[in-house]
Amino acid sequence: MIVFQPLLLTLKVASLATLFSFLAGVALAWFIAHFRFPGKEWMDAILTLPLVLPPTVLGYYLIVLLGRRGWLGQFLLNNLGISLMFTWQGAVIASAVVSFPLIFKSARASFESVDQNLEKAARTLGSSELAVFLRVSLPLAWRGMLAGAMLAFARAMGEFGATLMIAGNLPGKTQTLSLAVYSAVQAGNDALATTLVLITSIVCVLVLVSSGKVLKSSYTKEVDR
């Protein structure tokens, strides 16, 4: 039970974080890949920033935004009675922010590799932008996006710093695998820490191997064309 609860919570948090970061990452990647506008590279840098910032810095930004006195957190608490601090939903947000750049960068590279002549041909034939996206861009770019989503899932599973700052380390409530490992080490429970580390490592290795196979398949098909 000690291992089961943080494992289930980690899988739930990582899955939801990957879903949210995937939807936002794909939409923003498509926008940046297809349009030119002033400040484009600055926007790209800001969206990629969570990839290089220390997780504790991201956690601080999230507290400033979502804390009870934060810009958004105060509004949610006063108007909707919602507090995201020290909740598993807060852990989802933290993991989504941290894993977002992995999907965004993969999706942008995939969209930019799509032959624009195919998209222009679809528009010439009367297809709307949505139809071009669904029938041309997405089918040609999905492998790269899927690989990015797998990497984001693995990253979300291992998230520690930002999650600790916004969600805390509450056993059975917000304690994910990485936080459980930290608690086990602090308590001197080496056996539990070893078990949790092995579980996390096995899952992440499986995700990385699957991601590599998807990328290899995508590259092979592109070469065959």
C-alpha cells in the first residue's frame, strides 16, 4: 500500500499533465510554426523557459500565480472557493508546466518539417485552416508529437521541485513517487526508497525506449519518401 498510493497518484498526475501540456503545446507550436509576427523568437524563448529554469524557480512563479495571494489564486479562492495549493491538482499544473517545452519543441519541429506545398495545395482546393490542420499537418507530424508526449510523460513522472513547492508532500494526497523517495531517504528507509526508485526507473526507461522507436519509425518513413 505504501508503494501503491504514490504510484497511482504519479500515473494520474503525469497522465493529466501530459494531456494538458499536449493540447497547449500542439496549438502553440502550430501557431508559431505557421505565422510570422514581431517578437516570435521571444515568445518561443519564453515558452521553452521551463526546460532550463530550476524547478524551484518554476515553483515560486506558480506560487506567485496560484497561491492564495497570487494573481489567479486569489481570484479562484474568492470567487469560486478553489485553492490549488497543497492539492494533487496543483501537482498536475506543476508537472504540466515543467513538461510543456518537451511537447512544444517536438511539435514545432514536426510542423515545420511538413511540406508547405501540401498545405498550400489543400487551401487551393478550398480546405479551411482547420481542415488543413486535421487532414494534412496533423497526419504528417503526429509521430514527432507522440514522441514529445512520451518524453513529457516521463518528465512529469519525475517532477520534484515545483511539485513540492506548490503541492507539498502529503502522504496519500499529494505525495508522488519522487516525493515518496525523498521522504523514504529522509526517514532512513532504504528498502522502500530502493523499491520506489526501481519502479520509477523501469517506467521511465520503457517510455524512453518507446519514444526512441517512434522517432526512428518517423525518420525511416521520411527517408523512404
